[in-house]
Amino acid sequence: MINVTELRPGNYFIDEGNLYQVLDILLNKTAMRKMVAKVKVKNLRTGTINEIARNSGYLVDNVRLDKRQMQFLYDNGDFSVFMDQDNYEQIEIPNSHLTWEKQFLKGEEVVEIISYEGEILGVNLPAKVPLKIVECDPGIRGDTVNKPTKPATLETGLVVKVPLFIEEGEVVLVRTDTGEYDGRA
């Protein structure tokens, strides 16, 4: 058990049966009142982000999550299959849980699978992934003052805005947190 005022961003805890990750915390102390902790949290089971407020002295269960490096093998339609590279154990994660992550997985990437007591909670992607451009209009000369961009479709189906000098067939780096172009690979 841990006091809610001792939580820090990145901590995981259980409160009222829900498993949360702390995104941000604000401690507020007024003259005649107990300290109030306003905690911005992400529910790891539903993915929703909200804010909870608790008084100082409120105890929550501090938890540690299991993290394993696994390789993405393939998508069989309803599930994505991942394999542990040490013991070759395979697990299936429903594609409905991986809507954002699927835009960056093309096959054979090593990702971090997060679980708690055997329940798979999600996938941590690398910060940037290299993806090949499969469809892109040619760059047109013109206004170059405002950093012009054009849409490009990547091999996973994700559409990103790239600079005009990028051509079809090139490999670019894409940020997995925002889904934006980050540079050439």
C-alpha cells in the first residue's frame, strides 16, 4: 500500500478495482484542509484517461507490471500473434486492443508486451519505426516558405504528411506516439 501523495508519473496502482498508470499528479494544500492529490491517470484496461482526486492519507495498492520482449509475427484477422524469442511461446492479442499499434506493425518487429498477473494490458512500441512509402504524389515546385507537405501512404496503410522532397519507395521514420513523420531512415 502507498499513500496517494507519494505517487509519481509512470507509477502503476490499483484503486477501486481499476488498474491505473499515473500520467501526472498535482498536490494542492490549502490552509485549513488536508492535502488533495489530483491525479491524471490512464485506465490500463479500457484506455480512458481521466482525473481522480483523493485526500492525503488515502492508500492505493502499488503494483508492478510484467514486461516481456516479444516479436510480432503476423495478423490472422481477429488476432495479432506475438512470440517470445527466448522460449518460442506464442500469444494472441485481439486486434480490437491494438487499433493504434497496428498502424506501425508490419512484421518481425520486437515490442514490449505489458501484462499484470497473466492479463495482457498492451504493447509498448519503440519511439520511432522505419516504414516504406508505397504511394506518394510527386513533389511540386512552388511555395517553400511555409514548409509544405504532402500526404504519403505507408506500407501499413498509415497516411502521414511528408516534405515535398520525399519520393515513393523511400523508407521514413515515423513517431509512434503521434504518428508523424520524423525523418528519413
